[in-house]
Amino acid sequence: EPQRDVIKENDPQTQTPHPPKRTTSNGDPSLLKSRKALPIWAHQSEIKASLRGDNDLLLIVGETGSGKSTQVPQFLCDEPWCRRKKAQVQSDTVNVGGMIAITQPRRVAATTLAGRVAREMGTPLGASREGSVGYSVRFDHNVPKGTKIKFLTEGMLLQELLRDPNLRQYSAVIVDEIHERSVDVDLIAGFLKQILSGDKVGRGGIPLKVVIMSATADVEKIQTFFAPHNSRSPVRLLQIKGRQYPVEIKHTSKPVTDIQEALLKQIFDIHLHEPLPGDILAFLTGQEEIESAQRLIEEYCETLASDVPKLLVCPLYGQLSIQAQQNAFLPAKKGFIRKVVLATNIAETSVTVPGVRYVIDCGKAKVKQFRSQLGMESLLAKAISKSSAIQRTGRAGREGPGKCYRLYTSATYDSLKEADLPEILRNDVLGAVLTMKARGINDILSFPLMDFPDIESVEKALIHLHFLGALADDGTITEVGRKLALFPISAPYGRVLLAAREPQYDCLLEVIDIIACITSGDNIFHQLQSEEVREEVEEYRKELYRREGDILTYLTTMQRYAAENADRIEWCKKRKVNIRNMKQALNIRKQLRGICLKEKLLTETPPPDPQPFVPMSPERAISLLKCFMKGFGTKCALLAPDSSYVTIQGKHVVAIHPSSVLHGQKREAIMFLEHVFTQRSYVKKVSTIQADWIVEAMEGH
Ligand code: ADP
């Protein structure tokens, strides 16, 4: 029985020596005016008051742009309960609290919000000083000493929960964008509910304050979920009325067949005929679509007369580096009159792009969907829900009356479903089950979740985790499983990383390169548009392509790129390799190497670039592919007599995606890392394997 823990609230020694004197009026004075104009500003005292005393939980509902993400952490950070305290946990004296965590579903949101709040508070982002703002996202951490407010992705908070189940460094956790209902946020909600209803022994008796924020008013489910057992007091709810100007909605009269063309036409129609100022925000499905639209728009701009006002194109998607994202949030650069932001659905509620008066909505979004009969997760471009369409429309009316052009008919709009299902009901729950197991929750069914995934997908996840060696026969977590849960990559990739240092494979640096490349974005190779370009580029690409397939082609590309000493931009241009992805890949490689050094998978720091390129031997290639089988041995397909490929799990017919170097080729057996479902069922990131490796991989477990 642990000793009752004592809070030394009044002991001067336990207080921070110099509590930072920061009031919300500090910081950048020019930004203060706009902060005061935010709808949430008037609720400042109410928000503070509602978390003082015994109440530890607050639910805030307010439209996108009402100031939740930027202001609430600043309101709370000077509260007396937010100081770091010394507390007794069992027989140790430990520090508890002092920081505020605020979670975001996407890395773009976490980093841009951190930058914005740092500016508002007048502390440079990442400055090592008391009361500053930091962020932590996958492969990028900026949390110096003295950080008070930390923006982080949901995945990062889950990792912290595994390391410290009581979240001891925090006084408060703010869960933003809960309406998105990602798998991760559902898990976080479950863990926070457990902390809130627990005995606080692990926190030395010091409560954790929790603020849940949503941009949509549909919060009954959340309220019911958090409502304490046998208590009649409901969860405190604060509703903020937002500002919204009228938005004129225009549908197309006929269904659109070529989205790119319709988009281009609409953009220039606005640019040439609608009054200034007013930027354009276009919602597209993903990185590839955004990049090809960007090229088309820029090409078209070249053909315009010199007296036509200049149009600046800013892409905005999750994988983009922070520097590249910034353009979207700044006023159009000098010399440009209007900007058009090409965004994925991250601009729906996650981030606010200032200056927008015109929205173009393609009506689709890429969503992950788990097809449990296939046992695999697919990325699909699917029709959005009405609720998303309304959110997108709303982006045009933030700063004044606006217009929204929907690239679909009003009949299509009427046929959209009201809202999306929570991700946990349609996604692979592999990561979620692993996280729960690693957190010591053996009986998954007992964990509090707002929505419970169907048993079939949980079972699939358990079997898959067992295949990966993450779970023992009795279903408990193994040492391997614990490691996989803490890697910032999904479990199958983590398994490959662990296998890579086994002596029979011994290919860790290569595996890191491949994973870095894959994680850096949609596709490192640009699609080749015309035949003419194709011939020339394919000639250059010859030295990159490997007959074994995509992952070894990535590796060669990465190694040749890193070996390139002269002009890397030119190198990428000639081969139509995505320079943004390559830069990001090098960054991820650095992070992964760092993690492997820390975890002692790597024993020494690899030599710096440029290293001379050494061609890979066929034996080495086999080792690498076999190593990948440790993680993806369940994702294989065999060539059928009719020349189609049939997956070994689910016996499903698939084709090799056109983006693969193996497209159109017939091989005895293939291993694939991804599955997409567009017009047909495609596999991506494909490699040639030998059929007997599949048996080997299955027997190894
Ligand atoms: P909410 O969380 O309610 O959607 P935010 O706190 O994110 O609202 O945004 C409030 C306001 O702060 C926005 O309307 C915008 O004017 C400003 N803002 C937020 N982020 C940025 C940024 N990165 N750059 C410039 N202004 C920003």
C-alpha cells in the first residue's frame, strides 16, 4: 500500500524559485489587438475560473478561428495550479507539473501553432528561456529547457504516455480538434479518463487539468464519455460563438470529369475576375495532386500577359517541411498580388490560413480505410461528408463575405453522408492495440473508448502483432513489442528495423535509408507527363531503377542523392525526383539514426555525406528484401496462371500500381508495403521475392 502522498503546497522550497511573471498582455503588442478581437478573448476569466479548485475537466466548443488553439494555453499558463511542484511519490521526491501539453492531429498544425503562439508571447520559438513555447512532432523536436507550452501531435503524447503513464511533467493537457476523432485522440481520451478518475498517487496527489476542445457542436458523445461515474454533475461545457460572414455557395451544373482542369479554370476565373484583395484556398486530395496542380498553375501563369497581377502558389500538406509551409500563412510575397493555397483537408479545421475569401472544394479527401476482409489498410480518395463540405465553405467567410466554388453538383452534395465515421471504426487498429498492450492493458475490451472497433479487426491486429513478434502466445507484450511501440514508425517498419541488425541481414543503415525515403512523402519520383520528357528522364533514371523493385530503387536513389556532391537541385531536376521529399528524407534519416544510436541498435555514428556510391551486390539485395519480409511477410501476392496477382492473405486479386518500377512485369511472387483502391485494387511499393521466402517468413513465427 503506497503511503498517502503529500502535496507541499505552501512550502516555499517546493515552488519554482522565480515564477515567470507573464501576463497575457505581455508579448508582441501588435498582435495583442488581434488577439483581443478573437471570440474566445471575452471568455478568458470564465475559462480560468472553471478550472480552479476541484474541477479538473473542461470542454470547449468553438468554431475554427475562434482562438481556441492559440489562446487557451496562454490563458492557463499563469494559473497558480500550473506551476511545477515537488511531490512525494512513494518514497521519492519528484517534480510534478509545470508544463501544458496541447495536442494536434497533424504535424503542420502543431508546428505552425507553436510558431504563432511564440510570436504572440514575444518569446522566440525554441528559445531556452523560462515560459517559452516548444513543439514535438514525429522526427522533429524543439522543446528547450524552460518550455511552458508544448504543442505536440497526438502520436507524440501517446509515446510520452508509454514512458510516463501519469504525465508527470504536465499540469494540464489540452486535447484540440477532438471532433476529428483520430484513432490516437480516442486512445488519449481513454488514458486521460483513467488519469482523471484515478487516485493521483502516481502524480503525488497533484491533479492533472484536462481541456477538451472541439470545432463542431456535436459533443454529446464526448460529454457522456467523460462524465464521471456515479456523479450527477455533467462535464463543464463552454460554447463560444464564432464570427462568420456570409459565404455564397456555387455548385457546378454538371458533374466534373477532370478535376485538375476544372480547378485550373476556376482559379483563373477568380484571379482574373474577382476583386482584390482575397486569397484562394483550394482543397485537393493529396501531395501528388497538389504538386501536379501547382505545376499546371505555374505553367499557365507564364503564359499570361505581363500586366496581369501575379499569382503565388503555396502548397500545404502534412509532409511539407516547416519552412515550405510558412508561405501559406504569410501574406503573398512581394511582387505577388494574390496567393492560392493548395491544401489537403488539413486546412479544414486544423490550421487557419489568413486572407482567404475564395474556397474551391474538389469534394474529395484521401482517407485510410481498413478492409478487414483483406487484412490491409487502403488509402482511398473518397467523397467528403456534408460536415466537411460545410467546414470547407466556412473557410471563405472568416475575414469578410466570401465565395465557395464546389466542383460538384448540388445533387452530389445532397447525396453526401452527414459526417465521417470515427477513424477507429474504419482504420487498422494495429497501432492502437500495440499501444494499449504496451501500456499494460491486457484486456483490450476493458479499455474505455468512445467507440469500440469491431472484434474482427481487433483480432486481426492481435494476430498481426503476434506475427511481428510483438505479442507472446498468451497475448502479453514482448520486449520486441515494447520497442516497436516506442518507435516513431508503424509496427511493421519497426520490426524491419529491429531485424536489420540481426547478423543474417546486417543492413541497418540501408533499411533506415529506405524507411526515411518512404516516410518522406507520397512518392519520391514525379509522374512523367509527356512521352518526350519520359524518354529523357528514364535515361537518367536508369541508374536508379532496380529490377528487384521499389524499395531497392528508393535505396539506390537515396544513396546516389546523398553521394551527390555538386548540385543536388539539378540532380533531382534531371531525374524528376522530388527534391522536397529527398530533403525531408535526409532529415528523417538523421532522426532515425539518432534513435538507433540511443537504442543501441547502431554502435557508432555513420560517416557524414557525401559518401561514394557503392553498387549493391545481388546477395545484399536478397538480405534486404528478406529483412523486409520480417515486417511485411503477410503482404505478399503470387502470380496466378492468368497473370494476375493474388494476395496470400484473403486471396484477393491485385495489380501493381503504375507508380511502381515493376508495373507491367510478371514475377513469381511479390511483397508490397501499401495497398490503394482507386479504379481497381492496386499494390504500391512492390518488390520481387521468391515464393519460398513466404513459407519461411510464416514458419519463423
Ligand atoms: P481555433 O483553434 O479556434 O481554430 P486559432 O487559435 O487556431 O483558432 O486561431 C485564431 C486566429 O489566430 C486565427 O483566426 C488567425 O487569425 C490567427 N492565427 C492562427 N495561427 C496563425 C498563424 N500561423 N499565422 C498567422 N495567424 C494565425
